[in-house]
Amino acid sequence: MLSSNEVAIKRIEFDATHSWNGYCYQGKIALIVVIDYIINYIKDTEDIAEYKIEFEYLEDFSIIKNKKYLQIHQVKSYGPESLSSYKDAVWLLLGKSVYENYETVKKSYLHTADIINSASGIIDNNKSLKTVLTSYTKPSSSKSTTQKSPLELYDYIEERNLLDEAFEKFSLYQYSDGNVFCSLLDVEKKVKEKIIEYYNFIGKEQELRDKGILTKYVECAYVSLLGIIDKHVNERHYNRQNDVEYFNKEINFIEIVKVLNKEYEKLPIEYYVFYLKDKVMDNFNRYYIQQKQLVQEIYEVQANDQESIIEGKRLESGLDKVLDLIKYTYTEFKDEEFLLFCHKINPHVRVNFNNDLFSISELVNSNFLHYPWFESLVDFHENIKNQEFLININNHHYLASTIVHPFPEPTSTHSTFYRQQMNAKIEASISNIAVNILENKEIYKELYKIDNIITGNINKPLKDYVHKTTTFKEYKNEEAQHHIMDIKNINLIDINECKVRREKHGKC
């Protein structure tokens, strides 16, 4: 390790926990690498305790044995880009792999989410990468007084004639499918495939297949592995915020193996939290990417339309704010708070964890998360006043929800019989949603804070359905039955109607 004097001068490690999200690409790539390492390099289970994975210090993540670095990994989640976009990252890896005090590093890897391009063609091997990289100008310098820049590490290599040695250690990481990249949308699938490979490695895969529970075990192990990383990053985030002098930067491989070897018959509450966090962030990542692509198209196709450009910038601002809010729930919400948060945005969904392990998926329905929940938050982002995700308009609190009924609205072109039939289905669906909200004990206290619930396509006051609920029939009067209604009359409001009212009257 570097001495205290060397650290004081300038170092090559860094710590960026505050900007890293364990449920995004980097954490999942790390899981693939660790399981790969366990399968390919650790033959004796007694040796596992000697191995650790370190996050966000020497590199994005590193493999360590007995406090010595064996591998360093840098992860980039760019779309299709030229090698020039990766130039600084590669020189950092090359320099660190041969830097004094880190001679134990055997391999340095670059992970990318898409293929790397260049004027000479696709970059998919070391030879082509080295040829193109060394034809570029020198990498970037920096004004940092604590961290070595790509240029300084480039000079370090040049002065000591270490280029060939650095490239012998360097590789683009190759995944099981033979590709040297792993897309954002494929990374979850690849982690699960790697878990199955591990089960095969220890002789457990066929047994799980025969019992028909392989899929369940893979899903549970996957979510629980993400949970380990989540807990680790949150603890580091907390310690850094509170200026704790020492905080652990490593996860022992033993923790990973324990999760992989666990019998998943009964799951702890942490499992549900990890599962929900992963699904919420995964869905938002997909939504974020789609919307960012839309914004880019607006900038390119409608570059001269000032109104469209303004709307594009507003959309970008909304996406970034909502991303920050969702990240906040990961680092600040305790398990119980996050579960309550999921119940609140799905006030019409009642889940019994004890009776159905996978009914929790109802709280993270992809379609309804994208619309109306993400849509509402992004559109009304300027009115979100706190980390409770409540939208404040004219001192009225609006809750963005996942509520939407599944039937298309009939039009005047349809027959009278069809319109009557469809309207009856719509009313029955809305009635069921309203009754579920009124009987959902999980969110009673939360509803005290709310005036309106934003939905995908419903405009109805909840009080219209009080008489249909049954939970509190033993009470003699309606007020006692539904104490929510003692506080305020909550309305379900269509997101589009809400937008129209805001634009017309400055309020919903």
C-alpha cells in the first residue's frame, strides 16, 4: 500500500460512493466477475476467506487476496462510442496495473455496455485497441492535488517503458456469450446465467431443476446478492456523510458464497426490500434511457424549434430530479420505510407476504410504474417538495400512483350496446380499485397527508365508494367506518386532466 506520505502527495485511488448506485450496471457487473472468479480460480473452499471485492477505491471494483490487489476493473455504461471516449479510462487502468506498490495486479479489465468503435473499425481485442489508442493524442490532465490524472499515469508508463507490460495485463472483459461488452438491458440476465453456472459448478443445478425450483432459487439468490451490495454501499455512504474515519471498502467472498449456497424456502423481509429496489431502479433505468433518447431526437430533428428545445430541457431536468429522488430512497430509507413507500404508490394493491412469496411483484408492475407513476413524477417534478414524493400544487398534496384501469374508453363511433358494456366494465374496475384503497390498512396514515391521487385514467372521488366497503361494517355510522374521510375527501385524478387544469388555471 502507499505510505501516508505518498497519499498526502498524490494518490491513484479514489472514493465515489456518493455517486454510485449498487443497483445499477456496475454492481451487477461486479457480481458476474466475482462468481466467474469463484468458479475459475478458487478450487479449495477454505481459500475463499482470503478473497475480497473492493468497491470504488483503487478502481470501480477490485479483487483482493490477503490485502493484495489481483484484478482491477473499470466499468463504463456508455452507448456505442468511439475508443476516444474511453481513452482516459484505459490509461488509468494501464497505469494503475504497473504502478509501484501495486505490482501484485495480474489483470486490469475494462467493461463496456456496448461495442467500442474507431475509425479503423470495431475494437474487440487488445491488439486493435493498442494500435488505435497509441495513435491518439495524450490523455487528459487534471488540477487535482490528491489523485493522479490519466496524463500522469501515461507519463509514468512512458518514462519507465512499461507499455508492453501494462498491455499484457489489460483486457476487455469477455462474457460467457463470447462478447466483450454487456448491455444495460442484458446485464440482469447474465448475472442469473452466472448463478446457474455456479449451481452447476457445485453440482446443485440438476437437483433444483428436478424439483422445479431452479428459477425461484436463481431469482432469490440474485436479489439477495444485490442486497449485500446495497447494504455495503449504504453503510459506506452513511459513514462518509458522518465523517467516520474508517469504513469498510470490501466485501468478503464468503458473504457471496453464503448467499449462493442458501436454501430459499423461507425468505426474510430484507429479500422483499432488495427485490423491490432492484425492480424499481431497473424499470426507471429503462424509462430513463428511452426518454433520454427521445430528448436527443428532439434536439437533432427539431433543433430550430425553440419550444421543442425548451420542452426537451424540461424533460431532462425532470428525469434527473426523479433519478436523484429514487437514489435517495436507496441510501436513506430503512427497510420498513421502503416497503411503506411501495405500498403508498400502489394504494390499491394489497400484498400478503406470508401466503404468496411472489405476490410482491404486484407492487412493481413495469407497465404501471412507467405510466402513470414515472410519467407523473417527471411531468410534475418542479412541484415535488420533499423526499416523500408528494407533489405540492397550491398547498394541496398529490400522490403520484401506479393506478390505471385496463379498459379503453368507448367513443361515439361505437354502438350504444358496446358503450354501455364497456362503461360497466370501467366502473366495475374503478370500484374495485377504490374499495381496495379504502380497505388497505397499510397506507391509512399516509393517506392523511394526501388530497388527491394522480392516476393514469380515473377521475372519481373515493367517497362515492365508501358504501361498498365491508371492513368496518361493525361500526354504526359511516364516519366511524372510514376515518380517512374524517380528514379530507381524497379524489382520484387523471394525469392528463391534471396537466390541463395546471396549464389552464395554474393548479389541479
